[in-house]
Amino acid sequence: MIIGGCGRVGLPLGIALASRGMAVILYDINESAVATVNRGVLPFGEPDAAEPLATAVRDERLRAVTDPAWVAEAETVVVIVGTPVDEHLNPDIGAVPRAIEQVADHLRDGQLLILRSTVHPGVTALAEKVLASRGLDIDVAFCPERIAEGRAMTELFSLPQIVAARSERAYRRSERFFRTLTEQTVRLAPEEAELAKLFTNTWRYIKFAAANQFWVMANDAGLDFDRIRNAITHDYPRAADLPGPGFAAGPCLFKDTMQLAAFSRNNFPLGHSAMLVNEGLPLYLADRLETRYDLSGLTVGILGMAFKAGSDDPRASLSFKLRKILALKARETLCSDPYVTDDRFLPLDEVLARADLLVIGAPHPEYRELPTQAPVVDIWGISGRGMLV
């Protein structure tokens, strides 16, 4: 049983487990997503997941439900729910305990409960307290999800799985569960594993901030960072992990950096600086455009509203932040995305025909060769026109 099982993390896990012969129940409160999954159809894009989902549903190894009573039927219950930060950038430490409370009447002694959400350190212990307060004898483990969207059906089988539990029995049960998917597991204590996941996402966010800061420095000097980065990374292994610039967004990296800041009592200047750089990039870009163009007389097209290339996920995409800023500066702002469905978006050919200026918001492969004479602003460097703005 996977709680939150029709989401972008839970569903790929369910499909992967079903592909290895396990019987999987997906519990979700999203009735539309449940109905879609039960038709054997993905409710979102995930490469290589459509066929195994259809097969698993056809063979009755996977089904989705909206009734939490099905929790009682499971030997193993995996909890995958969102763990947001609030308007003050403080973590919602109650998201996972609330999810457990909502199904607690259907939990029973002897089950294995695996927490898979990215959580603030201490949430696993809090979940254990919730179960103990109800007199339930349930093994608890924290095994954080490590996949990237778009790579789930590869990485679920190839990446080592972190397994953390306080008791030996809970650890061995959890390790046996995940060895269904991968041969490699790494053992940690729950609090170590909670920090390990936050450190991982924050490290990526900080690396993106460094690249974005370098781009701003080069751009302010009138130099093309694309040429500089290519020289730095060319056959030079110590710089091979320097990412390119671009909008560092999505549902995880910023949020988890703020969770880590809260854990350190906001004594995290490196994380906060990364946030200022990454979240400030749309405003910097708009300001640069305003110095080069009379935006008040131009129609600006933003190409790509997902948070990353090849994705249909617009959550926390900074393209929307750029859109809000340009709405105050440009004569008209048009948006397009080949993957994200939104009634406000226009087809690519219409945006190309109407826009006086184009900005690549997400580096979708469809934008590598654009048939247009309009200026193209491309901080990602995918169009071969350089990164200078």
C-alpha cells in the first residue's frame, strides 16, 4: 500500500514494485488521478512508465483506491505525501503525522510503515510517537526517495537505497522490501537519513546558485558565460560538475534548502544566499531585458513553463515568476509549453508569429532550433546563440 500513491513519486514506485511481481494498492484522495490510473493511464508524464503501468493494471497487480480502509490489507505501508514550507518558509512538520492520523484507524499491529517523503529531522520520531500513542506495534523506517522526475523507471532500479530504522527488525524488513528493486542499500539512523536527503537537495541547489552567480558576473561584464564554462569544463575533471545557469526551481530544492535552514535555526547563510541568487534570477533577467529593449512596446514570448526540460510539471517554476514581472513591463506577455497543459498558454507557432522578443524559460528540446528572426534570450545555452543578455 502506498499512501499518496498516484503522485509523481508514489506512482513510479508502485509501478516499479508491480513490475517485480508485487501486489500494489495505491491510496490517494485525488479521485481523478485514481480513475486515470485504474484505466492503466499515467496522469502525468514519466518516461518508460506507461507500458508497465498498463501491464500491471491489466494483470491486476496494481490498483488505485480512494478508501483508506484498504490500508488494513497491507503488510507494508509506504507514506509519500508533500512536505511543504509555509508562507514564512518554515517547514510543515505535521504533514506526515497528519497523513498517518488519517489512516490510523485502519493500521494494525505487525505492519511495516515506511516514510518516503523528504522530511524535517525529527519527523520520523514524531511518526513513531503518533503510532505509540495509539498503542500500535508497527515497525517504522525512513527510506527517502532519491529519484529525479523523468528518470524514475531507471533510477528506482539502479540507485542505492538509504534504509533507516531504529530497530533491527524494522531495518531488515525494510531492506528486504527495497531489495525487490535494487541490490544496493545503505544503512543510517533515521535522523542521519533525514539530514542526508536534505543535504542532497540543498547541495544541488547551492551548485545551481553558484552557476547562476557566475553567469550574472560574466553577463554584467559583457562576457558570454557559455564560452567560459565550456573552457572550464573541457577535459578538466575537477570542474566537470559545474552546471550551466538557468532557473533552479521545482517542488524540492528550494523547499528543502529552507527546511535545512529551519533545522539550523536559520544559521545557514550559504543556503539563504543560494535562495537569493536563484529566486532573484527572473527579476535580474527582466531588468537586463529592460535595459536592452523598450519592453513597453514589445510582445514578449516565454517558451517553457515547466520547472525543467522535458517535464510536464509546472510546480514552483520560475517561468511563472518571470511572467508576472514581464506583465508589468511588456506590452503583452505570451506563454507556451509543449508539455504543460494550461488554458492560458498558446501554441508555439502562434507565439513565434506574434512575439517581438523570446525568452526560453525551460530548456525543452523543442527549442533547440527555433524558426524565428526575433531575438532569443537563452540563459540555458540550448539554442546555440550564447548566454549573453
